[in-house]
Amino acid sequence: MTHTPHRLEIENASIGYGEKIVMRDLSFQVPHGARVAVVGPNGAGKSTLFKALVGILPLQSGRILIHGELLGAHKDCVAYIPQHEDVDWRFPVTVSDVVMMGRFGQMGWLSRPSKTDKQIVRKSMEQMGIGGLANRSIGQLSGGQQQRAFLARAIAQEPHILLMDEPFTGVDVTTQEATLNLLDHLHSQQVTTIISTHDLNLAASRFDLVLLLNHKLIAFGTPQEVFVKENLAQAFGNSLLVMENGVMLVDECCPPEEEHDHHDHAEVK
Amino acid sequence: MSWLLAPLAYQFMQRGLLASVIVGVLCAVMGTYVVLRGLAFLGDAMAHAILPGVAVAYLFGGNLLVGAGAAAILVALSIGLFSRQGEVKEDTAIGIMFAAALSLGVALISSMQTYAVDLSHILFGNVLGVSPSDLWMIAGLSFIILLTVGLLFKPFLVISFDPVLAATLRLPAELLRNLMLVLLALTVVVSLQTVGVSLAAAMLVTPAATAYLLTRRLWPMMLVSALIGALSSIIGLYLSYYFNIVSGSAIVLTATLFFLLAFLWKRTKSI
């Protein structure tokens, strides 16, 4: 390919729930295959941005382009792993049933799973270390295993863009490692990954680009460009402490259960 | 074996048995969605909501099934309309429509006086009064409903289990949800003849709830549920023949017995 066009473009997007605008006039472009960390204080609108990128939350204004086409033109190239899976854990499905759902978009809604589909499902489960749990009910798994099942489903979807909301928060070490290995694997497969995290060290060390948000775009670029005092002060306000020797501390723990609920804590005035 | 074959000497018993088995299977399959999506209240409401349709059909001498079908679809769609944007919660919308339709049905019925017998057939079913044309209608509608469920198995699975995935895969969740309600309404209409409106809800819930205790995947759950629905219908109808009890009640009580057995089996297994 002689030119690599921007594969994900957000143009002047404003996102919100009804009257309440959470994210104002957001514009950025993510090149194909990039690893992007989305960083910002609690309630900055990270989850809201993800919901808009995946098409669950309609834009108030602006537009989102994937491969130069409007969001929704490609039916199956975006996979999304929300912070909390909003599924019915008592539903009668096994782990492999759940992972197979990732194939539904590609196999067509009326056809049966092919050999290839089954193979992809098996490989995805093995990659996430849950091959042995294939026939268990999804509700019987531990929290970390459940997250890995949904990661396996996202791989089985063979997306061009993978969105993960806080995959490192509140999970066991095995799942964290499996997630990090998955990121490396997806990078080698040229899959664009966009991941929100509270771990600024992780954002600086494992990602190509950092998107710093607080209800609007504060900075977007390489970790070196983004993680400077001015940007962090603007994003985190009083939660940021700059020490004399140049060390910066951000007091950020315990993300709230839902960042879009109506008592908004992070509005920095 | 003569006690098994004796009832079948009568043609109306043959038709009744066929109709009950078809309805038993149909209710049991649609019932899996009722149980899994928590629509038991809706099923009950829907069954009562078809009363005004039946009453209007009576007034104008039309086909009862057609009247019931029109009323059920109207109620199902208006529930979807009221709760779509979240202005009114779904169960609230159901409560409103349920009560309104039932009141309208009773109001229409109270203005007439001559058909107490037929009304009891509507409420509790009259499986021995299934005419050949009724049987064709029951079989045809059931085939269409089951075929739709088979074709849309995967979309219905995704919208029921994981609405977020449904949205990312760009499924028309709204349309599918309404379609499911329409199928449910048609199921209630079809079961009007065999178990009647007041017991249709039980046939939707009980076999499926039993199957839920015994299986771990959706497809087997549907099969087991269908099997229990069919068996309950056959056993219930024989009980009704030999002990001279209302067929709808006998069928529902048999299904309930299956549920209790499954529940006890599950309990003893987990100890």
C-alpha cells in the first residue's frame, strides 16, 4: 500500500445523553494499527466516547468515519468490551456459545457455523487461556475468566478496531497479563486498539498514542508529547501534585461504577 | 392398550389431541424466551388482553381467532410504543394495557347476555370443540411461528443475552423485539382453543421453566421444553377424558407436576 489513510476519524463530535453534553467538539484521527490509551479523570467521558465510537450512543453533532466511511457502513469491524458486561449471567449459554456470537456478524444471521468459524472460536479461547472451560455455563466462571471469555469473543470477531473500557481495573493478574499479551498480538495483526486506563505508567509504556480527555480533547499524541505538566494540570486539576524534582503525582483511584450517572464528580471548575 | 386407543375412536378426540400437542410444543418453545427475558407478566397480560378482540368478533359474527389475533398484536405493539423511548417502563406499560384491554373486553361482554358457555370456552379452552378448519389454522400459525423462531434463532439469542453486542453488530433490536412480542401474541391466540386465555400463560412459563432447570444451553432448553409441553398435553388430555375434568386444567397441572419433579431432582442433585 502506498499510502496509509487514517482509519478512524472523529470530526467535531459532541456526545451526550439527551440534554446533557458529556463530550464537546472532539476531533482526532487514529492511524491504522495504532495502540491508543484513553486517559482522563473519573467522569471525563471516556466510556461515553466508547459508546459513541461503537454506535450505541448517537452523536449530537459531528461525525465518525471508519476507513473513510460513516460509522455503521461496516457492520462488523469494531469490537467493544465494556467495563461491565451488561449481560444476563443466568442465560443458558456456554463459554463457547458466547465466543461463537463474535462470529455471527461474519457468518450471516441465517447460516450455521462453518468449520472455520468453529476453528476460530477454539483458537480464540485457547489464546485467552479458557480452552478448558468451553462447555461451562458463562455464569459459573469467575470475574476474570468471564472477562477473558469476552476478550476471546472480541478476537473471534476479527475486528479492525478493538475498544476496551478499563480492562485492567478490578481484574486478577492472570487476566491482566492475558490482556497485555492480547494487545501485543493484536498489534502484530495491525489491529487498531483503543483502551481506556487509569494506569498512566501503562499508558506511557505500552501505547503509541495517548488521548487525554476531560469533557473535551486536552491532548493527543505520543506519550512524551501528552504527559507534560500543562496537559496533566488541565486534565486532572487539583488531583495533580507536581513535586520539586519534577515528579508528578495524580490522585486517581477507584473509578466510579458508572461514569455517566447524573451526579458528576469530576467537573473541574 | 385399549385404554390408550379408546379415546382416539372419536374424531373430535383425535383433533383435540393433535391440537393440544401442537399448542403444547408451540407454547413451550416461545416460553423459553418468556422465561429468559422475564416476560411472564407480559404473557399473562397478553392472554387477557385479547378479550376485547374476541368480544368484538362475537358481536359482528366474525372468526374469534382473527379477532383475538388483531387485539393481541395491537396490544403488543402499543406496549412496545409506550416503552420504546423509556418514558414509561415496560412492565408499567404492560400493566396499563393489560388492565385497559381486560376492562374493555369485560365491558363489551357485559353488554350481551347469551353466550356464557362460549365465554367459558374462551377462558378455559374447549379442546374437544376443535373443528377441522380450526386445526388447520392452529397448525398453520404454529408452523409460521416456529419457522420464524428457527430462522431468527441467532438474532433472538443475541438481543436476549447481550444487547450491547446486538448494537455493535447493528442488529435492528427494536424491530426484533417487536417481532418477538407479535410472535408471543400469536402464540397466545393459537392456544386460545386448547387451554384458553386464563391458562395460556401457564403453558408459556411452566414447561420452559422446567427445561431451564434441566439444561445449560438455549437449543437443548427449547427441545426439552417442547418435549415437556407435548407430553403434558397428551397426558393431560387422557386425564381429562378418563376423570372428566376440564382439559386445560389437566394439561397445566401435568406440566406443573413435571416442574415439581425437575425442581426436586435438581435439589437432590446439588446436595
